[in-house]
Amino acid sequence: MHGGGFAIGLTPHPSDANTVFANIDVGGIYKSTNKGENWKSITQSIPLASQRNFQVRSMTIDPTNADNIYFLAGNAAFS
């Protein structure tokens, strides 16, 4: 659970050129702090009703507080 799939999008951090986020079709959101060389899940601890509901379709970083990330997850075909 929370792994595999493919990247749907990449979102750069607004003020740190080394940090980038990837939203994954079935794996949540991953973060790299070294320009994409290594990645770590930042959503793995979120409890899920179903793994099918964790397809991150889009995400954005709050322009006034980069510690806040907003994302849309789910799969209308299954949920």
C-alpha cells in the first residue's frame, strides 16, 4: 500500500530549489530534498478507508505557508 504506480505531476517548492514533490497515481505524495535523487513518502501515515481512494490527482503548495500542501485524492471509477 502507498507505493508503486507512476508520477502524475511534479510540484517544485516555492522557495527551496532543492525540494520537489511528486504526486503518484496510487502512492500518495513523495518529497525529495535533493533535486529528485532520493524520495520519501509524506502521506504514508494517513489512514485510508481504501487503497483505491489514494490516487493523488492534483496538489498545490500554499503560497503563504509552504508547510501546507493541499491535494485531491480518489478515484471516481471506484469510490
